[in-house]
Amino acid sequence: MPILETGWELLITRIREDNRGVRRRTVGRYQVFHNGDPVRGLSGACAETRGPGDNSKRNNNRRIEAGRYPLLTQSGRKYVTIGYRDSVSMSAIPRPGIDVGDTNKRLGILIHPGRGFLSSVGCINPAMALDKAGSDIDFVDSRTRVIALINDMKSFLGDAFPKRNGQLIPKAALVVDGEP
């Protein structure tokens, strides 16, 4: 699925699935675009849970379907877009996160920091590199990447960026491509 080359877009291109024991994850690459232009430094790897993509059932422990999704500021107890704790401790909440909208029956699909093999039952965890199944997500790096996404959206959208959590982020989308 191609980007539309308009607004702020986060493209995830799925590459493969990894297995570690009985656990499975989907590994992809992400890149941010401003009106179709790639943003230097806002790219990397990402991890999601196993496939195939499925938005038809709640709590199905699958990745979301390939497609285009609006983004929202997250309003929750563990993750928020505005007002997250300024701490790299894994126990400090709320942590930074971005809500993915229009996921049919799937609820609480977020872009948020991960750690270890995977921190998701449907969400997306940005990472530096996940070259093999033995590669782990570093929490501090993943947190830094989520904050960079949030800050870049704020900068790109200016006054149009919402002032509170639980709001649609105008001209911002997640595009997920591939079903490995």
C-alpha cells in the first residue's frame, strides 16, 4: 500500500516473521514522510505480533491488517501522547504512545515503546534494528523513537496538533504494507 504523499505519514513495510521458542513477531521497517518526502533520522525497525493481519475480532493477538489508518492522541492509564512521564524507567507510567484509529473491532492498537522480543498483542514497537530472531528491542531506544515521532508530528502540524489526548491528529496517518 503506497503512501498518499500528503501530510504526515508513517509507513511500515513488513519484512518477515521471527520465532523465538513459541513466541512469534512480525518485523518491519518504518519511515516518516512529510508530504511524500522521507524525513531523515525518522526511520528504523519495528515489531508487531504475529500474522496474519486481522481486524475482525477483538483481543485476537494478531497484527492489524495492512492498510491506511488515522492517528489519534492516546488517552490512557499506561500510554499517552501528551503528558507522558519524563523517565526512562520501564515502570514509570504513563509512557509515550500514539493511538491507531479505525481498526474495526480491534481496540487499543498503539505505537508505543517495546522491550525484549516484543511488547505487544497487536501494537507496534519501534526499534533500532531487529536483524534476527535473537535481537531484542531496547526500551530506552524504543521510547526515544516514539517521542521523536510525537515531536515530529507536533512540529510538522504546528497549531493543528491537538492540545489534549483522545483527539484525532489531522493530516497524520499510519500506512502498513505487507503480509509476510
